[in-house]
Amino acid sequence: MLGTLEALRDAVRDDLLITAENLLRAEVFADLLEQAEHLLDGGYFLAAGVLGRAVLEDHLRNWCSRASCQPAKGKPTLDDFKTELYRAKRISTADMQHVQAMAAVGNEAAHNLPTLTGANVKRLLSDMRTFLGEHPIP
């Protein structure tokens, strides 16, 4: 038992638990994006778009939490998380606009707007994979 406690102490000291958490989160997001792609391939582009947007919002929420830049509002939105990350200089203006564009596709899906196409959702999912890879949670 002492060995287990020492290993746990060493893992905390070396930030290995945070690394494991990030790896687990990345795996979950990858699984959700795969599910969204499967839905898209089956013609369910509305559901795929909503799922893609949910992954984006959750990523931004967790990033704000980790970066200690949580929005002050009681029920923050994706836009609030994006704005706080920008204010904290975690994302650039171009990144902020890219997040807004991805969120817009997800919002169109959530509201079943006639302007949404499967191609838009396909681009959202592709952009999400790239964004998550370029902006892992520190």
C-alpha cells in the first residue's frame, strides 16, 4: 500500500494525472466525433452537427476551467467561453472567429435551419479535429 501511495504522490508531483486526464478527454472527444461522422455518413447531418457543437462547447468549457478564466455568468454559453479565452489571451482573433464559424454550423443544426447542408457539417467535424489538435487543454 505504501508503494501505491508513493506512486500516486510522484504522479501528482510530475503532473502525470493531468496528462492522463487530457489523454482521456481527447479519447472521449475523438469517440464523439467518430459518432458524429457515422451519423453524417448515415444522412443524419442535423444530429452530427449538434454533436460536433457539443464537443466544441465542452472543450472550451474545460479549457476555461483549466485556465482559470471562467465566465462570470451563471449559465455561460459557448460564446462566453470563447470570449473569456480571448480575453485571457489563450486564443487569437482568428481562432475566435474560427470558433464562431464552427459554432454557427452547430447552431444551424440545433435549430434545423434550412441553410444547413451536409457539407457544412462535414467541414465542422473536420475543423473540430484540427482545432482540438492545435488547441489541447494545457
